[in-house]
Amino acid sequence: MTRHLITSALPYINGIKHLGNLIGSQLPADLFARYQRERGHEVLFLCATDEHGTPAELAAAKAGKPVDEYCAELHEVQARIAEGFRLSFDHFGRSSSPQNHKLTQHFAGRLFDMGLIEEVAEKQVYSNADKRYLPDRYIEGTCPNCGYDKARGDQCENCTKQLDPTDLIDPRSAISGSTDLEVRETKHLYLRQSKLRDTLDQWIDSKTGWPVLTTSIAKKWLHDGNGLQDRGITRDLDWGIPVKRGEADWPGMEGKVFYVWFDAPIEYIACAGEWAEAQGTDWERWWRTDKGADDVTYTQFMGKDNVPFHTLSFPATILGSEEPWKMVDHLKSFNYLNYDGGQFSTSQGRGIFMDQALEILPADYWRWWLLANCPETSDSEFTWEQFQQGVNKDLADVLGNFVSRVTKFCRSKFSEEVPAAGSYGPAEEALIADLQARLKRYEDLMDAREVRKSAAELRAIWVAGNEYLQSVAPWTTFKTDPDAAAAQIRLALNLINFYATLSAPFIPDAAASMRAAMHMTGDAIWPSDVQKALSELEPGHVFSVPEVLFAKITDEDREGWETRFAGGRAA
Ligand SMILES: [Zn+2]
């Protein structure tokens, strides 16, 4: 038995995610977690909401709520939608948890002790009325270049000129409108990533088998231009993890919090702590190599925009601590899924959002199509027409139709029991041999986290059953040799059970319906031996004809959705 630690990139708290976000990390991570569990391995699958930073504060202000309340609510919303998509997290945590506070403060203290954190004095605008430092974009004024009176401290939206807050004429706070501003000297902490460049370089070189997409992005950031830069890890905000050195106060850093990029990945570890506390168990055996985690295989799933954080920033934190933390073994990154000729966009409300998707179709339809068409080696595109075609062909025509045809035929010609007569002949043996080879390929592809190819192999396994049924044609055989037809149907009924087990990581609800129709109880056993698996339902075993597994998407449905989603929605 292997132990798999699996994490998905953390969705940001400020709203409901779109399908491009879902297929870029959470869904493929769930596929892998479900598969490894079915293979009998021990899995800890973690995800959490990323809750700190300015965008969370802005979104809360817009919603007219205190930021902690806003985050708690949005966390619940995201957790409910994740359940709707059957994302099987062992724990869905929060980066604002007490566990993450403690651990983030621990890492900062440790990195300071190792000489990797520097205190830097900076000049920053302070608003007396707001009683806070203002980030550049919270300062408004008149543009010295074009005279636009709502230019921001970082840039003028009107003429696009890059600005410093001190360039603005009549500067004022964007929060309160107050002009009572002054420039103060304030101190911030910088993580000296530049000192870790060689360590990171060697660590990345030690990783074989990472996707080229992953290593090329990491190497570019390490070596291009001036190489890896030191980075600020603190901010003058109210909402966040207070800056401390371990458990001790940090002189001069009162009222400051850690910058979100520093604390968010640490939540991967803290999330295990949240899980362990809820379960009354131990988390260190998953995360500390001195406490049992050295035999853990750790896989991270993320979109390509998150690769620098996972190959450089977070490893800098961990390697810099020189403590025995578990490091990532496989880093699986994805390109972007585009929507109908453009990009999915949260800010523009463009595309399909996770809650909307579940309003119109069950999770399995989305899971199947997104995984089978995921942006693995290049960007891929969602169009309603391709979605309709893929779902109707693969799920309704191939898998759903097979289940329906076999169970209905058996009920009408025999009964709702697995028929006993006849025995398997050359056609059945050939099918079994073919499926055994395909099963091996499917396992290898799933183990290698090859999502699209795994989906293609699974589809081919469904097709093989259909082709068998077409060629032996039990509905014809029955007229001349009912015993032979009984054996053919016995095999086909067993195939339904076999398909349910293999398909569960992709389409868990349909797989559960198939198993329920076959009156299978308990956990599915992975069918490593196809011959044996196709005799699991013995003669006399009772089954039921299930409801339609997958209704086809009609042209009318498709046109309606195309129109509904063409306008986008308010962000
Ligand atoms: Zn301007």
C-alpha cells in the first residue's frame, strides 16, 4: 500500500469559481484521489479557501460585510458547490484557520533565525482619517499627464501612464476620500529568495518526470533577468495573519500582517492540521519526514499561473527552514480552458460558473467532458456544440445505452437475475484478453496522472463492450441458441459492474447508480484480474433495470444555454 498526499491549488475566496478554475486543479486532483483510493491506497486529499489579501477586503466592503464574516460565508458557499461536483476532499480548510496562523508565524520565525528574512524600511502613504497605510491603488488623485481626476496611485486608467502615489495632484484616500495623507517610513519583511537560488535550482534538477510546462516556468523565473528576487512578505492590512516571530512579538511589525502569497501555500500543511484535529488523529505522519512522511508520495495539482509559487516561493519557505518537511514529488500543472472563442473571466463574469453548471446538468456530465478535454498539453476550448456532442456520444450512446440495453434485454427474455445457462467461448475469451491489456494501459495512464489519455482509454473500454455486444448479438442468438445468449448476457451484466468500478473516478454518481442497479453493496474492489471480475456476478444474482443514466442534451437545450451564457453575469 502506498500513501498519497494530494493537494489542489487553493481557490481564492472572493466569489464562485468558473469551470476553467475547476478543471485547472480541483477536478483532476479529485480524479487522482478517487482512483488511488479505489486501488486500495491510503489517501489524504486536501484543499482550502485562500482568504487573505486586498481583494478579499474589497469584496467584503462591496458586499457591506465585515471581512471575517464575508470569508466564512463564501467558504460555506464554495464548500457546498465542491460537494455538488463530488470533490472528495478529506478536508476543505481555510487559510485563515488558527492552525495556519501558528504555522505561518513559525516559518517566519524560523526563516529569520536562518538569516533569510530582512527588515527593510520603506516610505508609504498613511491616511490619518482611515488610520491605515494605503496600498498604491487605494490612493486617487489627478493625473499629472492627462488631467484625469480619478487616476490611481499605481496607474492612470485614462492615459495608462504608470504612476507613483507621490506623482498625483491633490491625492486622496480611495476609501474615505480624505486628503489628510502623509508619507511615513514603515518597515517590511523581505524573504531573501535570491540566497536560495542554487538550492532551488538543485532541487528542481533532482525532479525527473515533471511536466516540461512545470520545469520550464520554474527555470525561467530562476534565471531570466536578474534571477529570483527577494520578496516582501508583509503588508499594512487589518485582515491577515499578524506578523510574529514564532510565538514572540516582532518589534516594529505591530499592526502588520503576512502577505497572502506567503501564508496561502503554508495552508497545505495547516489544512492537514485542521483535518487531524477534526478527526482526532495525527497529521505529522503526512508532512514531517522525521515522523513517518518519508514514504508519502505528494502530488500537487494547479493551473500554470500557479507554478512559480509552487516551484519557487513555497519551496523557498520550506527549504529555507532546513526542517524535515515533506516536499512535493509530482507537480501537475495545466494550461487554460477557454470559453467559446475567448477566456473564462471571473471579473467579467464570462463563461460558466460552478453553481450555474450544476443548475443545468448533473455533475457527472461536466466531470466527464472537462476531464476528457482538459487543457493538459495546450490550452483547450469549451464550446456548447462540442460539449453536447461529447456528452451525447460518450455517456448516452456508448455507456448509458449499453447498460440500458443489456438490463432490459435480460429482463424481457430471462428475468431480473443473472442467467445461469451456457458458458463463455472464444468471443468472450478474446474480449477478456483485450480488456486485460486495456485495463493495464488505463492503470498506467492513471498512475502517470495522464488525464486525457486515461479518459480516452476508459472510453475505449466502454466501446469494446459495445462492439462485443454488436458482434455476438444476443437478441439474434436467443432465437436459435438461448443458452449461448444467456452466457453473452451474463458477461454483459458483469461488464456493467466492471465499468462502474473503472469509471467511478470520472463519473462517481453514475458509477454508484450502476452498482446499485447491479445490487452491489460495500466498497468496489478494483478488478485487476478481468477474467475473475467478469464472473463476479454469479448466476442467480438479482439486479434491477436502472433509470436512464444519461439523458441526451437536445439542440433546444444547447441553444437555450448558449443564449443564457452569452451575456456573462455580474462579477
Ligand atoms: Zn492620465
